[in-house]
Amino acid sequence: MKSPWSDGSPKMKELLFKAISILLPFLILFLFEVSLRIFHYGNDLSLFIEYPENKNYLVFNPEASKKYFTHQDFATIGNRELFKKKKDAKTLRIFVLGESTTIGYPYFHNGSFHRWLQYRLMHNYPDRNFEIINLSLTAVNSYTVSGFAKELINYKPDAVLIYTGQNEYYGVLGVASTDKIGGNPCIVNLILSLRELRLTQLLTNLYEKIAGTRMTGSGGTRMKMMIADEQIPYNSKLFNRGIKQFRYNVDRTLSLFNKCNISVFISNLVSNEKDLKPFISIAIDSIQFPGFDKNFKSGLKAFENNDFPMASQLLQKANKICDANALCNFYLGKLAYKQGDFKKAKEYFVRAKDLDGLRFRAPEQLNAIILQLCNKYSNVHLVDTKAAFENWSDDHIIGNELIMEHVHPNLIGYALMSDTFYETMKKENLLSTNKEKDLTFNQLLQDMPFGKVDSLAGIYRVSNLKKSWPFSEVLQRDTITISTEEEKLAWDLAIKKISWKDAINNLYDYYINNQKLIEARKIMEALVLEYPENVSYYEKAAMLSSKSKDYGWAIFYLKRAFNLAPSFDNAISLSLNYLKLDRPVEAISYIEFSIKNNTSNLDLHILKTCTDEVIQLESANQNDSTNVFVLNKIAKAYLKMDNKEGALIYINKALMLDRENVEALSMFAQIKSINQ
């Protein structure tokens, strides 16, 4: 059959020429893109990269955020939390999405709610592996939540935890941010996809160099530079665009997870309502609302003079004329609170927050959207952090008891947030319930290895924040004194003079030199949470626990070290700690492992023989617990192993039955002389 092109007709040639003309530019662009990638130009913006030190692990890509920031100098970096390329059968993998609160500002590291959760899960379910990977960043909003969600679904998550919404207006790509690329989420997402191309990155870099648009700044300065619109009136077009943006991105995210049958736990949002007056109270039009200014100013003056009845009368009158003034509502809330009308006070405080022209605190509409979307999708569960915070707070109004400044929780707040996620996960059967072994919330507060340096560094960061706009106008500054070693390290950490790891290591050395073993152990526990793949931190935590005669803690960390990397040293240490607690049945398997993998040329058969003997004798003792002869034999067997702790348990039992027992007294004297 003759080809339609073989006759060489002008029409066919013209069509061929047009097709080539259309396709050629795309081919050139494609080849240009391939060339840029071959020569490693630009950034790989994928969500995860292979961990350089161990190819079996993946880690959050530090370049991933650059896709969202037009000004690359402002791009923020998240946590370094590894997870295995190949997920283990016993592993529960949880991803965390959100913003500065979700990453734990101002503490970061073990201050974050997900680390409180990690610690609790690790202790409540010691036989399970938990990978909790926090993908949160500072200065971002629901666009990163939506964008990251598309990629992480390929990594077999068992659950995703979300806390987002406070940065919807001023976070990168927010409707009122200087770093925005449009108001339509569909267009924004298209541009974000194009930013993955190296050609787009090249053109962006060239534009920045030619136009000189690179921006610099940090801390409060950067915060101010990212704000394009300081005043966003309630229910204005810009306000409603922020609401729509949030709904679009979060709905898109939850819909994706629901289709993939992935459990999502999304929290509602909390803010300082009671103890933070509005940043910007938008002026009321005196022509449209005559009499407002006069009554408001007179009422404010009466409030400052402690004439609260007059203040209430004048401010109520002003609010009847126009109820859209943030400050008027805030002071009415203060007055209602003083009068003990806490329900009314809360209504005023919440309205004052929503009317605040500077959108640093999420309006209540976002919480309504979160609730609606939880009801929309079967795999999405509401984490009611707001209710938990209200129940904890004085008179059920959230204030300084739990919030550091405007939206970031203090340590109790982050612990409470973790507890709310934990209880919701149990309620929805992601976690099994075991009330006997469950670490209670009060135990969590007591045991969590969060030291003075981390706590103080968070306080110092917020104190520095309060010196800058807009906080200097609405918050009192903290008084800082620096004298102790912990305070010095915390200050250096807060001002970025020292890294977190260096600060923690210096503190560890300080505690060891001053024989503060419990404090030193908590440092190692903190490092375990930060670097859960590092066996040496588990081993050091166990060693310090054993030195402090806290053998239960020693066993816990040795078991985790052994599960990560089975070794002779950890096995023999485990068996000895079990024996000190008189748990020979649990010790025997580790003794047998040690014999099979003996790298020290130690004769372990005496240890095994004595342990077997103790197991048999204890079995006999169960039938007759008053047999002093058997009790003494168990004590003797423990002494043969040089296990004074185990021996004393049975010597004391024997002496309780027979105070004059010669054999028991002789063994007791022997142990006493050794200790001296």
C-alpha cells in the first residue's frame, strides 16, 4: 500500500513542516531540561531522598521546601527523621504535616507534640516499631500540606497527623503574603508543578539576578517582610479568599488520603484568646457609625482608671453602634471575665480574635471547615485539641496557661496536644488499648526527657520575638537572667551560636562531671528520640540507668538497642539486669544468645547453670513460699553469679521468716563486707 507521504504532494509536505515547527520547540526544551539534569543544575525538589550515611533509609529532602518559596533565601528546612525504604511488618509508620506549631516552635526537637507522642508510643508498645516522620515547616500553610500529601501516599503510611491553618494568610503562597503567585489555587498548583523543572529554576534564578529581587532577613524581620497586607477586615474579599484557599487545599488533601484508605487525624486550631489583645483593631468609620469613637475612647479610659461599671456601660454602648471593632470586643471580654460571666467573656474574646486585622491567629471559620471535612470523609478523624485546651484552661478560656504568645503552645500545651492525638488514635482503633501498661498523662509529664536547656531556649526565643513587630506592642517582654550552665547553653542555642546537638552534648558532659547520672540519662533519652536509629544512645541510656540502679529503665533501652543491632555485649547486659530484678526466665534467652555469640572468651556456663537452678528453685518456691532452705539456695545461686541484688531479695525473704537464720545472716554479712 502506498504511503500518504510518498507522493510528495505539497499539501503533505506543508503538514509535515507545520508538525515539525510545532514539535521542535518542545523537543528543544525537553533536551535542554535533560541536559540541565545531567549536569546537576538546580534542585531535586522531591519530598524524600536517600539518606547518605545509610542507603537503606530515606529522609525528608532539605530542598523540598524550595518549590514553595519564590524567594529561596526564605525557604525553611524541616526535621531529619529517617525511615526505612522497606517497611517492616511490625512497624507503624506515621507522617505529620503542618506548620510552625506542628514542628514544635519555639522548642523544636523534643518539644514538638509528635516527640511527646513518640516517647509515649515507644514505652506503651515496646514490642512495636514506630516511625514518626514530621514533614512540617515554619512559614508555610496548607499548600505544603496538600503538596507533600501527593508524594507521601507512595510510602505506605498507616496514619497521617495534621495541624494546619494558622499561616493561611501570611505563610508562603498565602493570600496576603509577599511571596504569593496568585489567588486561584488551581493556578498556584500548576505553577508549583512547573517549578519542579530545572528550566524553570534556571529562568527564576536569572530573573532574580537581573531584577535584584533576592530578599534577606530573619526572625521578626523576615516575618514582617512576608506580610503584604497588614489589615485584612473580617469578611472582606481578601479574608474570604484565605478561607476558600484553606478549604480547597485541605479538602484536596483529605480526599486524596480517603481514596487511598489512609487514616487521617486532623486537629482543630488553638489560639491565645484571653491574654492577647488584638494586634490591629481596624478603625470604625465615624461618619457611618457616629458616636462609636466617643463611647469607645471614654470606655477605654474608664477601664484604665479601674472604673469597670462605667467602662462596661460605655463599651457596651459603642458595641451596639458597631460590633466590628476588635479592641472593643476584647475589653468587653475582660470586663465580662472580671464579673465572672465566663461564657460571655469567651464570646467576646473569640470575636475580638476574629476581628483582629492582622491575621496571625486563625479565624473560627477554619475550625468549622475542619469539622465539616471530618464528617465528609470516613477515614478522617477530628482531634479536638481545642476542647482539650479549654478543659485545661482557667474557666475554659485559652490563654497564657498553655500558649506562649499568640498561637504556639508551651510545654504543657504540646504535651496536651500529643495526649489528644494519642487518645483519638486509640479511640479509632489505630492503637490497641492496654490500661495496665499505659503511660498516663501525668507520668508522661514526669518522664519525658525534655531538659532545662530546651525549655529555656524556647523561652528565650519567644522573649526575643516579643521585642520585634508586632509583638512589642501587645506583649510584655520577659526578664532574662543568665548565670547557670544550663542558662548559658540555652541562650547560645536560642541565638544560634551553638547547634542543638552540641548544646546537648556539652550539657551531658557537665552532668557526668558533676555526677548527675539521672540528668545525664535524660540527655541520652532525648538523643534517642532525635536519632532513633543510633544504637549507641540506647546503650548509654541503659548504662546510666544501671549505674543509678534503675534496672527497669536499663532493660528497656538495652532491648531496643538489641532489637536494632543484636550483639553479645547487649545480650549479656540484658541478662544481668534481668537477674538483678529476679527475672531469670527472661534472662535465660539472652544468656543462650551470649553463649552462641561469645566474642569475649568469658566462661558463661556457670551463669547459665546458676540461672537454670534459680528457675527450678523458684518454681518449687511457688508451691511453698515459706521454705527458708529453698530461699537460701536461690540466694546462694545468685551470689555465685555475683548478683548481690538478686541474692538480697531472697535473703530478706528468709530473714522475714526466720530472723536468726544463720545461713541467711552469713550471706547478708558477706554482701555487706563487699559493699564496704
